Amino acid sequence: MIPYRLKIKPLITTSALGSIFIFAIILLVLHIADFKKLGEILIHYALILLPITILWFILEKKGWHWKYIQKYRTIVNIPPDFRGRWIGTLDRDGEEDPHTFVIEITQSMSKAQVYTYSRNGKSQSYLVEISSDLAEQKFWICYLWQGDGGKIEKRKIPAATFYGFTILELFEKESPKRLEGYYFTNREPKQTKGVIKVLQDSEELKNKFE
């Protein structure tokens, strides 16, 4: 199972090329330009589209999380910055035994991916959404994930692959930034759930538990 999302890059490229093609047809049909002048006109038209395309790719990969853009992000709903490695605890309901838990998030302007690591297992997200309250003052990252977990001796739960859902609120004005929220799973023979609290450790990912 993989996320099924709109492919922004091919869409922008196809739209730009399609726009140039349609523009060329219109110029020819209306006799605004002949074949000799068409190439020159299209080059000028392409030069107009090129900066817009470049700007989009810069924003998508890097620019969206620049400090100044983040300051005014709510104007066009640019998401807050969740990127990086977060370390804290997962406290499974009914155990009262919080254990070390690591979350790593990769993110661009239009998509995000979440990975988690613990001594007992790991998971990766399949669907990720970033949500806000009506005032756009509070933000959450919500994700459906598949986990590979070892057995839980205290609960007599065997090792298994299972699914879960997590909702984490971002406290971005704190230093370091913090994520806190809840998760639940469909794990058998008994559903597991609990509380997650993590602090941003760095923007560098290690892709492992340590």
C-alpha cells in the first residue's frame, strides 16, 4: 500500500508545455503569426513561464520552510515545518512504563512522510495530513501507518505487522519544538493505544533507533 497523491511536478510540466502548444495553435489559426515568426514568439512566451516554474520548484523543495515565508504562511496555507528527528517517549495505555521513541519526518511543501523507531519495532506512514484549528493557530500532523512490532511480554501480545493512526500537536514556539498526542492500533489480540511526547532533536535524520 502506498499513498495515492496528485503528482505536482508532472502536472506543472505538462500544464506549461500544454499552454505553449495551445498558444501556438491559436496564433496560427487566427493568423497572428506565421511559422517563421512562431518560434520566436514561443521562446518569449516560454521565458515568461520559466521563472514561475522555477519559483514553484524552489518553494516546493526549500523555500517553503524559510523563516520569512513561514511567518506569512497562512496567507496561502503553506504548512508549518515538521521536518527532522524527534526523540521522546511512548507511554502505552495500561503499562505505566514510558519507553524511548523516535520520530523522523521528511517534508516538502506539498507532502510529508513519517517514520518511527523504538527498541521493539518501527513503522512508516502511508497517509499524512497536516491540520489546523479554524484560527490557524494550532497545527497537528495526523498519519496512518504500518508498523512492525516485536512481542509485548507484559500484555502477552505476539510480534506482528499491524496498522495504526497517530495525531500529534505541534508546539512550534517552544525551544526545542515539541510534538505531543495520541495513537491507537488494530493490533491483535488486543488493541494498543497510548500517548506520545517528543522533542525535536535535530533536522538531520538517522533512519534508525539509537
